[in-house]
Amino acid sequence: MATYREAGVDLEKADQLVTGIAETVTSTWGKNVVGGFGGFAAGVTIPDGYTNPVLMMSTDGVGTKLDLARRTRRYQGVGHDLVAMCVDDLAAVGARPIAFTDYLAVGRIDPVRDQTIVASVAEACSLAGCALVGGETAEHPGVVEADHVDLAGAALGVVEQGKELTGTAVRVDDAVIGVESPGLRSNGFSLVRAIVGDRSLDDRFPGEDRSIGEVLLEPSVIYSPAILSAAGTGYARAFAHVTGGGIPGNLARVLPEGFGAEIFQSSWTRPNVFEVVQQWGSVVDDEMYRVFNMGIGYLAVVDPAGIDAVVQAFKGHGHRAHLIGRVVEGPTEVSLVN
């Protein structure tokens, strides 16, 4: 007689995983969570302070960065990558993240590995100020390789109706503030993996006291609390989350028709990781800026009168931010200038 376990699905390990993550998940819950752990669904009430709340949602995944995590068995930061990609998109429109769900697909359940991943998601949710209210771990034998994982999620946020930041308020001569990112975050890893090739991820990364794996797997910065603080200054016209497409592709998304932007490349120092990846792969500058954040993980378009206030808002959350460009009249495109 055939059994589910013989087919590759271990229900006992699944139950062990659920039991192991219960405390980690519920540690992110506050008074607004409705429901209990292990139920079919859970929810959140709208936080106080909203008159006409608008619910916003975003979804994303970690992508092929997970292949490097698999090769090094370093999963401690992948939850930060997942949560950052979702909640920082919400923050770009002024929405406060309030709830998160994740989806983990595996070839075979590994309770230690999978609890590490969920713990990372929960830690990131705590940093972002949202509750991890649910998730799913799916075992896919015969479809997903036994030691492979994929990780995706969705975030729910809230913003007061009429307070959404859509870019319509952007004006000529507005300042563009760049918020620094020390690493790759979670974008461009198909190119990174092709460039790294057969190099040992345990080897020292050039110019660093860390291994190649440690540098490439540096967890994504979570910007959303700082973004909401910057929005609270009243000077922000728009925000852009620098993910796939880089600075040019993402800043253009929030520029109204008839407005472009100039970004001064010399206004910040590119982190070493980008220099090494570019050298290893002989990648031209245009391609680097199209694929990677190049050391700027977030952009704020602000009233010039509020530059100092916005920079201080980011500084208050431990982020380095400074003026890197300006809005100009012309085609809706972003020019990189020296």
C-alpha cells in the first residue's frame, strides 16, 4: 500500500515545523491581530488614527538569491530580503505595513532550515512593525529538488485616503534624496550567479574580511519605518523603491509626464560589492545601473525646503541619506550624470 511519506511528503515533519515556529510567529502579534495560530486564517484590525483608511497590498519573492543561500546553508537573512521587498513597496505610496503572510515551497521539509527561514521572516516583520499573521510551507517532492526552497510573501498596509504618495505632486527643481544600501539586497542575482560561476563561496571576497557568500547574502535593509517618518515631515512628494530596474527604472515610475530627473553619480560612493561584481563580469556601467541599486536602496523626491528634515528623518532610523539629484523639465526619463 502506497503512503504519502513514500510519495515524498512527511506529515510528521510538517507538524514538527508548525509546532517549532508557533512562538516565533506569534511574537510578532500585537493587539490588532484577530484569530489564533494554526487556524485557517487570521486578520488584523485597522490601527487607530485613520478616518478613511485605504488598504494597500504588495507581493514579491526572494528570487534566485536563495540558490546562494542553499549553497552556503546561510538562511538567516532571507526573511529580511522577502519582507523588505514587500513592505518597502507599500511604504513608497505612504502605506504603513500592518500584516504579512509568507509561502515557503520546499522539495523536502528540513525543520531546522525551515524554522530558520521563518524566524528570519518574523524578525523582519518585527523590524517593519507588522504582524506575521499566516503562512504556508508546501512540500513538493519530484517537482522541487530535495534541498531547494522558494520563498514568497504578501504584505497588507494602510494609508489615509487622500494621503497616498503617487508622484502627482512632483515639481521641477525638487530634490532627489538617496538612501544608502550597503549591499545588493535581493535584485540582480541571476546575473550575480552567472558572474560568480564556479568560484567557491567560502573564499574571501576581494577587499572584505568576509567570504563571498557572506557578502552576497547580506540581508536587505528594511526602509519602511524610515520612509514613513520621512513622509511625516510633510516635504516628501514621492518615493521610489530601488529594486529591479535600478535607479533609472524605478525613479521614472513616480515622475509625472513632462518631468525627468538628473542623478549625480559622483554624489555617493559605490559599495565595494558592486565594483567587484562589475570587474568579475566585465559589466558595462549602463547595465550595472539597470540591474542593481548601486548603493542607493531608496529614493525620496522632496520639496527643496525640506532636504534637511528628510535627511534627518532617515538618520534617525540609522540610514545614511543625502542629495543625489534633481527633477528637471523634459521627457520622463532619468539621466545619470557625473
